[in-house]
Amino acid sequence: MPPSPAPAEPALVHAAAKPSLAGLTRAELAKALRLMELPERELRMRVSQLWHWIYFRGAADFSSMLNVSKAMRERLDVAFSLELPEIVEEQVSSDGTRKWLLRLAPTNVSEKPAEIECVYIPESDRGTLCVSSQVGCTLNCSFCHTGTQRLVRNLTSREIVGQLMVARRRLGDFPGLERPTDGLVPGGEGMRAVSNIVFMGMGEPLYNLENVEAAIEIMADGDGLSLSRRRITVSTSGVVPQIGRLGEECGPMLAISLHAVRDELRNELVPLNKKYPIAELLRACRDYPGASNARRITFEYVMLKGVNDSPAEARELVRLLKGVPAKINLIPFNPWPGAPYECSDWDTIERFSDIVFNAGYASPVRTPRGRDILAACGQLKSETEKLRARARMVAE
Ligand code: SAH
Ligand code: SF4
């Protein structure tokens, strides 16, 4: 007879009665299986089996795990699920960008389900998934819409990995699944629908470092999801003390939201700069473990009309980055209702980009993607909420 469901531990509590195993680390999986009173000698083997089914095959239920005995599959099914965050809404842009609104199960009984957004950007040679690390953000960058929302909570590593798993299931990116038929997902022999991850959704990843690192370890594990760390980029507004730690402990690619070349202006745009000014931030970048010309740090620079977009600032940017293995990413500002800024004119962006390019930096201007579905950075979730509120007003 199968045993009764294992008592749920706080870290494993799930809205449904059964805690999900999808998104757990190896240590968490072992802990969950220990609750089933499996003998220690069996644990390692079971963890490896589950790891393969969950992360390599993308199994949606225990019954498909054919090399696990039927009795064991039934026991697992009684105690656990393989549920992922729920897709509440999907929007597909005319350029193939997809935005999912995901509902997360509460992490404890007193909590309401939280919602986050996750955006998929297909290109001819890659598919990039933009993931969130927090619900809301504690930092109040003046040009970012997420910054106007309060922090609700950190995401668990399971919820961060869950975003990749949901995307891969939806995009038919696990063995035996079909790609969507709309032709908007890159594919072909050996090409993955999701080849790159950027932590550029909601939240400041370095304020949730442990969970972000645990998630990256799962995403990069060669027996499972198997993404190269060179294809995982963590973007930070500049939490200096955590930058070195991220590099030493985990080693993903680093992106810095710089946005200004003078402390006075950066204090205004990215208030965290008052705590960790530009010189300290750049010192942490120079020391970032593993940074080299082959593994450059990306500096993001949002183009704000009349604020940070002069040729003098472009020249100062080049001077500041001397000695740092850097790429520069110019981002056209994505306006949001009530935003105190406008996007720089195209000519101004080009002039800025030319100065940076002539100094030897590749300076791609990030083409806005998914504008028709409001999938742009800093607009996630809040826009959907506003649209819903507007729709409700119209309906009432
Ligand atoms: N908190 C982290 C990661 C999330 S923000 C960080 O700040 O780096 C991801 C990127 O989107 C950052 O470079 C951020 O500065 C940029 N961004 C935020 N709001 C934006 C907007 N309205 N237009 C363009 N880029 C924006
Ligand atoms: Fe937070 Fe990044 Fe937005 Fe700043 S830009 S408010 S750090 S999400």
C-alpha cells in the first residue's frame, strides 16, 4: 500500500496539497525523498533518475518515468507533483516575442499567489528567455516601472527554474514535444528554442543571490537543462559587494545597468549609486572573476532624451571603461505612462553609438522587441495589470 503523503516542509509547501519536485536542487530532491523514508543507499540513484526525467526529458508526470518501478512511481505520485508555475496569460507579438504571465503558488499559508512575467525573444540564431528574480523590486530607479512597485518577495530557486521549464514545455523544447506551429520559434537540428537566459525581468538578482545561484546551478547542470554559463547573463543595478561573490561562486556572464557616467546623475537614475558609486562599481567589474576579452561584461545604457545622451557623455563612457573587458548595450528607453523621461531621438542614439563604436566597442542598439505586447524591460507585469484594470473599467 502506498504510504500517506509526506508532511510538507515549509520550503516545499505548495498551493496544491502535493509539493512539486520540478525546479528543486539535488539536495532538495534528496530531502524530499527522505520524507518518503527511502533507504540512504537508494537515495542517490533515485535523485539521479528524477533529475534526468525532470530536467532532461521535461516529464510532466511520474507515470512516464519508465525506468522507475511502478510501485515507486505510484508512491511518488501520492506524495508529490511535477507542477510548474501556471501560465495565466500568453501574448504573442507579431515579431515572435512571447510574454507569459505566470502565477506562483504561495510559499506559505498566509501568502496570496504572486504573479510574474517572463518574456521569450526568438532570433534566427538564438532564443533568449528573460526571467524575473523577485516579485517587484526594492530599488527605485527613476526610469523603471518595476521600481515603482513595492517588493512583494524574493523568488525561490524553484520558481526561477520554473520559468525556464514552463517556457521549454510551451515551446516544445523537450524530447518528444512539438514546437508551436506558428513558425515563430527558432529550431532545426540541435538548436534549442531557449538557448540563452538573461536575468532582466523583474527584480534585482543580487538581492536574491542564493536563490539565483541555486537556479543557475540547476540550469547549467550537464545531466539536465544543460545551458552553458556563458549563455546565462545576470544583470545588476550595481550591488557591489555581491558582484565578486556571484563570479566566484557561480560564474555567469555579468551585465551592469550603468546608464550614467557621472555620480550626480547616476544617483538620480539609479539611487543605489549613492551607496555604491561608479568608481567602486567599476572596480568590482575589473575584478570580476573570469572576465576577459572573450568573456566581456555588458554595460547597459538606457537612452534618455536630454538627460544622458550627449556626445560628451559617450566620450566619458569610453574613458570610464578603459581597462574593463566591456561590451556596451544602448537601450532605447521604453516609456510608460507617467514616466518622467522620453526616449532619445534616433539621430542622437546613432551619434552616441558611433562614438562608442569608433573607440573600438561593439555597441549594438537593442532593438525594441515585442512592443505591441508591452514586453519591454521595466514594463513587465505592471503594464498587464494596468491594461486589465483599464479593461475592467471599460467593461463596467
Ligand atoms: N534589476 C536588474 C535587472 C532587471 S532590469 C538591473 O537593474 O539590472 C533589466 C534592465 O532593464 C536594466 O538594464 C534596466 O536598467 C532596464 N530598464 C528598466 N526599465 C527600463 C525602461 N523603461 N526602458 C529601458 N530599459 C529599462
Ligand atoms: Fe529594480 Fe532593475 Fe528596475 Fe532598478 S532597473 S528598479 S534595480 S528592476
